[in-house]
Amino acid sequence: MDEKSRHTYSSANEPEIALHRKAPHHLPTNPYIAFKAVHFIKTAMNYQNILTQQKQGIFSITINRPEKLNALNKATLAELHQALHQALTDAQTGAILITGAGDKAFVAGADIKELAALQATEAKAFAKKNQDEVFNLIADAQKPVLAAVNGYALGGGLELAMACHFRFASDNAKMGLPELTLGIIPGYGGTQRLPALVGKAKALEIILSARQVDAVEALAIGLINRIVPAADLIAEAEAFLQQVLKQPASAISAAIKAVNATYSVNNGYDIEIEQFARCFASEDFKEGTQAFLEKRKPNFSKYN
């Protein structure tokens, strides 16, 4: 990764400044009753890092930390889990749309300060928890989930987008998995979902080089479904989901289950969690995160 790319990734992960946003909702519990006309659902939950809205059967989740380029910290991941559960158990929701606040980033990575404090055993539990509660919850959702990638989607941000069933990207989007620059590997399913989308060779190229992919290349290799002008991204994503929602809910659910079954024959996600945790016991991880926080180039171990 070049210095410009590294600084883009790091700028999202400096010390935390909490946002305070309220989006109260009251949600029904039957997940598959047909939704009705335009309306908004309000919940009593107070979200600090995300915004939610339900309109015409689409439950929108906006990661709302633009001053951190919408980086995923523990609190944001916990709120994502809560919001996803709401959407999946809401009778008037047929589809879910996930995007980031502002015009610079979808999600520009994880919270590196939080990662730097983890020991190997903690890293394993951390990856397992978030894979189960957020990333796998999205991938296995019986309602279609679309990521509207509005800018940078790096590290956990790209893993979040790849967990979704569809990815629409703005024309200024940049995507990548730069975890190796920190001495670790992707830990939220990136090593499994990227090759499933783009093939083994291209996935290894992107992961091992830690380079960023622009929207044009992402479309060409199958990483995204379509490129949309930034100003039209949300409208086009909503229009597409409305088209999907014309199909019967039972058939949508069955199709998602059947397609997902193609990728459920191995334990690659468990292996990823194990290898992710092992990285946290390495000197390269200590050097990578320290260099990241000190805004300098890391001095990693090299092959002889």
C-alpha cells in the first residue's frame, strides 16, 4: 500500500469522538407479513453511531461517523447487530440498505486502537463474535441486503459490503483489504468472501498487495454489481430493491438460502478466525499497529 493509501486508511481510526443521534423505532415481530404504504418506523433505542429509517419496505442503516470515515468500532458493531435484528424481525421490512454518512466513505476500516489492545485469545473471540453477530447475520439474512458503497470501503468496510447480497458503488468508490500492512489478515470473512466473488488469484493479489481497487476495476472483476453516479446512489439502490420486492417473500428467502448453500461446504471462516488470532501474537502485529499509531512506515520481518 502506498503512503497516500495508508494515510487514508489511518485517518479513520484516530481517538474516538462519540456522536449522539437518536432514531426511536417501534417494531413488530412477525418477519414476513407484507409491508404497506410509505411510512417510517420509530424505535425507542438510542443509537450513537448509526441512523435508521424505514420507508416503503426498505430499512436503511447509515453508519454515522463521518469524522472517522465511518470506521467500525465495538460500539458501532454492536449497534449494527441491534439494527439488523430489528430489520430482520420487522413485519413491514422486506429489504435492508446499508450505507455510510457523508460523501467520502462507506466504511474506511476498523478501529485500530481497539485492535492494537487485543491479545491473541481476545482477537479470536472478537472476530468470532462480530462474524456471527454482524457479517454472517447479513450474509445469511432471509431478506435481501444491499450495500451502497459511497466512497472508501477498506478492511472491515469492504468485508461489510461483501457480506451483503448486492453491492452498488459510487463512481468515486475505492475498495481494498489493507490488513497485512498492520501485520494481520482480514478477520471478518474477507479471506472467504473475496475469492468467492472475484476468484482465488485476484483475491490473493488484492489481499497480499494491500492495494485499493477503484469502481471500474471492481465492476470488471465481479466485486460489485454496478457503478452509479454518487448523487444517484441511494435512489438507484432503493429502486433496485423495490424491483426485487415485487417477488414473493418466500421465494426470495428460498433463493438466498439455495445460493448461500454453494459456499457452506467448508470451514474456511473458522480457519480465518484461527489465523487472524495467531497474527496478534506476532512481532509484526506489534510493529504494524505501533507504526500505524505513530504514523510511520512499519519495519516488518522479511524472508531471508
